[in-house]
Amino acid sequence: MGRFIVKTVTNVIYHYILLYAILMAYKRSVGDVMKKQNKKLLLGLAAIMLVSCCIFIFITQGFSGTHRWGGFQYENDKYYNNNTATITKAYYPKKQMVIPSTICFYKVRALGGYVSSRSLWGVHRTGMFENDKVVEEVIISEGIESIVNGCFHNAIALKSLEFPSTIKDISVTNCKNLTSVKFSENTVEIEDLSFQDCSSLEKITLPENIACDGISNDAFYNCTSLQEINIPDSVTRINYWAFYNCVSLKQIDLSKNITEISKCAFSKCSGLEKIYIYEKCTSIADNAFDGCCKLTIYGIKGSYAEQYANEHNIPFEELDATIEFLNK
């Protein structure tokens, strides 16, 4: 409430000074003869305008939850914490953007999108950097936890993203020039469609503490330049379409704790030659490897992986024969 009062008083003073300047200009224009006759009219007009200004500021700043500060637009996180905010818009994008950890005395919790239209069915939000053609590098300050609402969708110029240790949820899509992504060790989930169509990404290093189901559906869908990615031992499932059409991917060493490979997880990975599947895996979708014409499955003799390979006419090699290779 204290922040709101300070902002309201500041805005009232600013608009009062502006109003005073307008009235003084009007006063000079009417001349000395009309000055006395118009004095009461001017005072009445000033009072009405000042009251209207106060009401407008109170409504827009106090109830909308949307504010502007330091070149950014933000919203109070009233459903999460009254002391945090989500930055929704950058008014002055430039090649390198540093996202602050605080804004107008609020702790920044998330980056999102601003309300761009409303309808009977709700509101439509446009991401903070959606369709941006200027920003090439974004450094996100410590303390920020989430990236939501298509924040970086189709950020055409974006090349580099650096996430803080506090980040937990990530969503970046269709950033076709994105080549460098640095995760923090505290990242627990790569959300649905997180890096969909990021066609310039070549290497991804996932944090070791990612959740068991942390690589969500379509997470790296159509990342056509992706050549290397690690699957930490904390991961137990490869979700639907996670690596669909990653045509440059040649080898995958799955987590030793993987129990399930879901529908179309590696479909259309036409360059995939080797995948290592361990004994805990007991479920693989029939179309998990559709279009992987060069694939050989490496696994434990007598395991479900071998059974699956035989049933789907995929070449199988005993994992024991590759231990030396894996330990290099």
C-alpha cells in the first residue's frame, strides 16, 4: 500500500504542475482585461481537472495492477505474493538487455507478456520479447524464477540467453537464431514447447538436478541443428515429441534411470545412429523412433530394449561391447 501511495502522490504532483503550466499559458493569452472575469472560471476548471486526474490515476494505478517503471511494464503478483511482480513489457529494447531483480521496490518473480487484447473469452497476452527484431542477448538477474506467457516467442534476433540460479521454469520458442543457452543448476523443468523451432541450437547441457519428468512434451521439437544433449540421471521419462525432427542428433546416451520413452519422442531424427537404453526402461512407444532409419539400439542383453528392437526390426547391440567407448 505504501508503494501505491508514493506512486499516486508522485503522479498527482506531476499532472498538477502540467495543469498549472497550461492554465498560466491560457491566462497570458486572454490578457489583463479578461483576467479578473475569468479568475473564478479558471479556478473551477483547475479543481475539476485535478480531481478527475486523481480519480483516473487511482483507478489505473491502483486497480489495474499494471504499472510502468524504468523502461519496463510490470504487474503486481497479487495471486502469488504482494511483494513480487512480473515484468511484462520492455519499452526500449536494445541489443543487450539486463533484466533487473527489483522494480519499484518489488522483487521480480517472473518475465511474461502484456495484455494486448481482450474478448468475451478472456485476454490475449503478447510476450515481452515476442516478435522482437532488436534484442540479441538477454541476461536475467538473480532472483527471477519463471519465464511464462511466450516471453521470448519468435524473438528473431535473439542469440544468447543466460539464466540465473533461481530460475525454475523456462519457455523459449521459435527463436531461430538462438545459439547459446546457459542453464542454472536449479532449473527443474523444461516446459512444453520450451525450445520448439530453435533451429540454430547445436548443444544443450541440462542441469543435473532437473526433475524426473523435467523434459516436457515438445521441449526440443524441430531443433534441427541440435547435435549434442545430455540426459541427467534424475530424468526417468522422455515425454511426447520431446526431440521430434532433431535431424542433426547422431547419438543419445539416456539416463540409467529412464523407465519410459513416450510417443514420437525421437520421431524423424533421421541422423540418429546410436541410442543407449538401460535395464530400467520397460516402456517404449511403438512410434518412438519412426523415421530413424540409421538407428541402432544399444542395451543389456535380455532387456526390454532388446525385445523392443527385435519387435520393431531395429538393429541391437549389447551394451557390454561399448563400455570401453562410453568410458572414454
